[in-house]
Amino acid sequence: MMKPIANLLASLFIQSTSVMVLCAFALVVGLGIPSTSWANEGDSDPSNEAVLGLGSGLLTLVYLPAKIGYAALGGIVGAFTYGLTGGNLETAQSVWEPSFYGTYVITPDHLKGNDPVRFFGASPYEEEVYVTERVE
């Protein structure tokens, strides 16, 4: 008796997830078309800002679980790395830092191209060195 209900719920979950991913993809493609109002940020159109906000929220719904899953797996693999290397913290950090750091939430600035989306993060210490080297 419970098996048909479980199958129905599973198929509904798969269908709703597929529709959500398809909508997010369509939104990304639609937002990828350049608009003249995005070029001049001083004259932002409220409708464009609303679409960007909605798009970033929907994309975050798809992106955030993937990033959290990657960070969790990175934490587990980093812990095994730490143990298997006899407590070598530097080696474990080389696994932890790319998985823990990075972008977790998609913002309108990411969609505008002002900020990069970094699924594989970099240590904040490496970014400081990169920024100071680039400025000099």
C-alpha cells in the first residue's frame, strides 16, 4: 500500500526538480543577453533589478546545495587526508581550502559580471597576495 505513494512522491520530486533546473537555466540564458541599462549602473531600471534579484535567488536554490555538498565532501576527504598523512596539516588544507572557500550565494553582481562565481575557492591569504601583487 505504501509503495505506490512512495513512487508517486518520488516522481513528483523528480519532476519538480527538473522543472526548477530548467527554469533556472532559461533564466540564466535570458539574463545573458546584454542590456543597455546594465552597462550604466547609475541608471538601473527597477524591472531589471527585480529580474536580477529573482534570477539570483532561483540560481542560488540550485547552486547552494551543490556547493554545500562539495564542501561537505571536501571536509571528509580533508579529514582522511589529515589522518592518512600522519597529521600533515598543509596537505589537508590543500583539500579543505578549495572546498570550503568560494561563492555560496549567487547575487545580482554575479549575474552582472561584476563579481566572479568561484565554486572552487581560494584561501583568503592567497587572495591578499594576489591582490597586492596585481596592484604593484
